[in-house]
Amino acid sequence: MKTRTERSSRFFTVHHEAKDCRARTGVLKTAHGDIRTPVFMPVGTQGSVKTISNQELVEAGAQVILANTYHLTLRPGEKVIGEAGGLHRFMSWNRPILTDSGGFQIFSLATLNKIRDEGVDFRSHIDGSRHFLTPEDVIRIQRTLGSDILMPLDECVKYPAERDYVEKSVALTSRWAKRSKDHWESLFRGNGEAHPGILFGIVQGGTDTTLRKRSARELIDMDFPGYAVGGLSVGEPSDVMYGILNVATEKLPKEKPRYLMGVGLPLDLFEGVSQGVDMFDCVVPTRNGRNATVFTSEGKLLLRGASYTRDFRPVDERCPCYGCRTYTRAYLRHLFNAEEHLAGRLAALHNLTFFIQLLDSIRRAIEEDRFTEFRREFEAKGDFL
Amino acid sequence: MKTRTERSSRFFTVHHEAKDCRARTGVLKTAHGDIRTPVFMPVGTQGSVKTISNQELVEAGAQVILANTYHLTLRPGEKVIGEAGGLHRFMSWNRPILTDSGGFQIFSLATLNKIRDEGVDFRSHIDGSRHFLTPEDVIRIQRTLGSDILMPLDECVKYPAERDYVEKSVALTSRWAKRSKDHWESLFRGNGEAHPGILFGIVQGGTDTTLRKRSARELIDMDFPGYAVGGLSVGEPSDVMYGILNVATEKLPKEKPRYLMGVGLPLDLFEGVSQGVDMFDCVVPTRNGRNATVFTSEGKLLLRGASYTRDFRPVDERCPCYGCRTYTRAYLRHLFNAEEHLAGRLAALHNLTFFIQLLDSIRRAIEEDRFTEFRREFEAKGDFL
């Protein structure tokens, strides 16, 4: 039985809310089509979901993919993608694209020279070249890329971090968020563009509840079209992550979409959904796949194991992916041991299919008022950590 | 205008012969279907054409693929593939498979302990384990694999080599060929098996014309169902290869299929066809693809080049492969520079499509009595070396 809750904002409509937790389904409207939420978004950092073709992404049911502004700015560069007609055309992907600002990468991959109020001065991790990016630059670049969902430049603090540092960082992220929103609005104000992309605010604040609340409140005051929670899943224990997620999201307006950045494993996805998160991304399906770990309806399999030498069953009998329709565990094990690239490709595609279908099942369960039941069943089935 | 020449043997029928050279078309009948010749066979050494799925091989038009007895014997082993029900089932490929004996690999990859008349004693290149294989073992293993086309154990001498060494080697290869054929016949004689696989004799003899002739004569006397020319394209100049190919093939019975092992580049394929070769295999399409070199109807492209940065055309406008239908040179260049595995995969698939279609075009040209004309046009178009 579906009941429309009629919560909606400019780009997002909540369709159905669970009665026993904050789980909800909804639709996010983008220039490249609607995204049904909750959704898992495959990660295509450099404009390619590792080893996987667009055709395969579509077959796996991917509604939207991620790309990274930092990586694409360094290579192939804003100009090349601009000349191609934007990232969708450059990579021949015509469904929605969310671009992360690259804040996380500037603070982890790049050699940092100086964070100033104006922006951030860093050296490329590829060739050491020096770059300076302001929050305005990052918005401009994402508009050149033609991103459907944009993230503002933010500072993602390491775990653990000193409270003083996190407090200053939250203030900086808020100032940058304000400038990002102003610049985003200035770009489409009056130019008649049909869809300006959807800009999210990113809640930071490390593992400090007071600072997380402050960050959320400051961003809420700026009235972003959507809200992301950043700086989680960076090494803190699960219970800390779940607690901070709760604090970070409790005051967010319910009619706006919520995105938990970089998370996560299947059990994290269930927890996130139960706390009202609508969007997830994680490199786990592709990265773990390349390392011979596959997720199945019965739990994880480490395909290099000798026990699969003569296991002539598919990875997951219930999975509709090409690999499961075609090949056996024994064959995949052989390919991994023989260092054949096809192995990682098939495992990555399988895992993406698994994660995307898991969110499809979660959406159905929410609509049918049995999300918590579905979660309990899933958690009882196997080891998914 | 097609004229049937009515040359045929147990497994092979010649359909049409050129008037101005030895080029011909034909059909090789195997237990997994007919192979129209001349044919290019993708190489799946370890039971996988590198980076490419079976579905993609079928889309590329692959009629038959290669696998390697040496590699598969070491990993995953004869027993595992036997328990899977043979190599076709193990790798889920239901078109024909040709298995090389592994002679070439034993003499190049493995650490050789001793070549005896009985067989060859070597250490695995994977784990150093010691193995002893006789010509009879190699036939038995290929029957367990369920190969459609079998190669006997042979010695592939290095280039250059001393005449004395090559002479002794040819004698050994002939003795092994006789034992291989006897063993092959003993395996299906009286057991009612529908199709015993097709055993080829391999002409060796290095670059010595007398020894090549002797090797060919000795194998012809044994009346093999097909003949391969081995030990070419191992470092000798093209003109030497072409001359030796001529000597090695001139006395081969015209009603039997001919296979030029490990060759080659597009111009080598034309030369081979003009000398009456029916089958080719080479790692060039997949290996060069992974290294960013693609073959097109206008010649080779080295996709890492800066000139492709803003080249928003497909790799080859005339190519029907998934990559050419979907992505641009600029995007592929970006993926190669960003070390994204998708790049090598797309380039390998493109090159396989190019090589397979080139042989399709050659077959058509022979049937239409314009092979030499087609060859001249092709050679004039670009740099394919």
C-alpha cells in the first residue's frame, strides 16, 4: 500500500516514509532524468567506473554515477571536457552524474601547500604541478562538466583530529559553502538555463557532536537544495559513524535529499537508510571485486580460496549479471590466480549489480512497509562486513 | 561467381581458389561447428582472451579461439578442467577451441631440464614445480580439454640456431609427431566417439630450407588431417619468414587445412593467405590494444599521443565494435593516460574486431576473385606494421 507523504522541495519529492524508522523513498529530478531513492551510485572517479563499460552500468541498473572534480581538473582538464561538450558527452554517459568537489582528494592525495580563506593551494599528485582552487572555481568547473549534482569545496578533516582544528575547519567549510551557493546562483540567475544542477551542502565536523550540529545548522540556514554528510567512514568505528550520522542528519529538512558520502558496506547502507539517507556511493564494489571479493545473497566469497577450485556454481545463483549467467566460481578463481584482467572486471560488475539491486530491494521494502523486517532478514543471512 | 573446386579431406573442404596466387577459402568442420577459412583466431592462452568476455568475442565474430596446453596443465590443471566437463564448459565457450601443445612455451617460458626422446622434463614458470610430458601425455591432455583442434608436442628452435641443432630437432619433432598421431588414433579407434578432434602436424626446421622441406615431407608421409607451420615470427626478418613459409607449404596437400602459428600483423596475414594459409593466430590485437595501439582502416593509431587530446571521433568510423559505437579517441586517450583498465579492454576488443573483420573481407575478396586487388588497396592505405 503506497501512501504519498507530499513532502517535496525544488528537486526532490519524498514518496513514502517508514513508520518505525526514518527510511523513506523519493525521486530526485535532474537534467538527465529522475533518480529513484534510496540509491547506490557507482564511483567513476576519473570519468570511468573502473573496468566497467557504460552498457554494463546500464544493465546493472545504475541510475547515476559519480565523478571527481579534482581528478578531472588535473586530467584531462576542464578545457578538454568543455570542448567535448561536457562530461556526459566526453564519457558517453547520458544518465545523471554527481561530481564530488574534490575537497577530500585535495586534502588526501595532493601535496597541500596552504589552505587560505580564499581557497586552497596544492600540488597535483600526478605531476607535482601547482594549482589554486577557490570555491567559485570548483562550482564553475562542475558547471563546465555539466554535472547534475554538484558538491561545494569543503575540508574533510582526518580521523582523529583535534577539536580546535575541527572547529576552525567547520567555520571554513561553512564560509566556502556560502560562497559556493552564491556563485552557483549567480551562474544561472537570468541566463535562462533550464536546470542549474543541484548543489548540495556538505555537513562536516569530524566526530564532535556539537560541531556536527553547528555545521548542519549553518548549512540549513543557507537553504541548500540537498545535504551531504562528509568526513565519515574515514577510519572511525561503525558505532561512532552511526552516532555522528544521526546527529548530522536529525535537523536536516525532510523534504531535501540526503547523501552519505563514501559509504559503504551493505550493513552501513541499511543503517544509513534507516536514518533517512537517500544517496550512497562507495568504491567497495569495484575495488573489492578487483581483489577477488564478491558479495552474494549468502554473504561474501573470497574467490581465490582453494575451496572454489571445483565449485562449478555461479557466484550467486540469484544474480542476473553477465558473469553469473555465464561463468562459474571455479573459472573466476582460475582467472584470479592466473592474473587475468577479465576476473576483476566480472567481479566488479557482479558487485555493482549486487549493490544496486540491494538498494532496489530496499526501496521496494520501504514502499511495502517492511524495511526493518527486510533488514533483519538480510543481516541474518551472512557475513557482509 | 563462386566455383567449387571440390578439393576436400576428412575435416576440410576448399571452396574457392584464387587464380593469381595460392589464396583459397574453405570450411573446417569441428565438433563445435564449422570454421570458414581463412580465419583469424584470438588467443586465450590461459582459457581467457585477455580482458575480453565470451559475449564480446561472439560479437566480434570470433569463430574459434586458441588456448594453451602448457599453461592450462600447470593451472588450473588437467583434472579440474576434466571435472568441469572439458575446457568449453570450464570457460563457457561453445564455439571451436584450438589448443597449442605448449611446446613453444616449454622451450621459452619454462626452465628446461632435459629434452629426451621420451619427452621433455621441465620446471613450471609459475612455481618451479617439476614436470615430465611425453607426446602421448600432451595428446591425452588435449582430449581431456576437449579441444577441437590439437597440436602435437614439438620443439620450436630459437632464431638464429645452428644447423646441426635444427637438424636433430626436426628429427625429434618428426618422431614425436608420429607418436602423437598413433596415440591420437588409438584414443578414438573403436570407442565410437563422433569426433576425435583434428590433429595437425607442425612443420619445423628453423630458417633452413632443406630442413623445412624434410620436416614437411616427413609429416606429409604421416598423413595428418592438417598442417601447421611453427617456428616462424620468432625474430627473423619478414622476407626470410615469407621465403620459409613458401618452402614449408609448397608440398603440403592442398585438400588439408594450413595454419601459420603465431602470425601476425595485417601485412603478414595477406602474405600468408596468398601462400595458401587458412588459419592464423596472434596476440597482437589484445597485447597492442592494452598498450594503446589500435588498428584502423587508415592504419595504426598510438592513442597516448597528444594529437588525440581533442579528437572526438571514434577510433574507426567504419568499425562496428562497442567502443567505436560509444567512445571517442579523446576519451580513450584520457583513459590510457589515467591508467584506467577500461581503455585496454576497449582497444583490445576493437583490434580483435579489426583482425577478424579483415579476414572476413579477405574471404569475400577471394570468393569474388579480387584478393590481390584488395591486398594492394589495403597496403596502400596506411602503416599497418
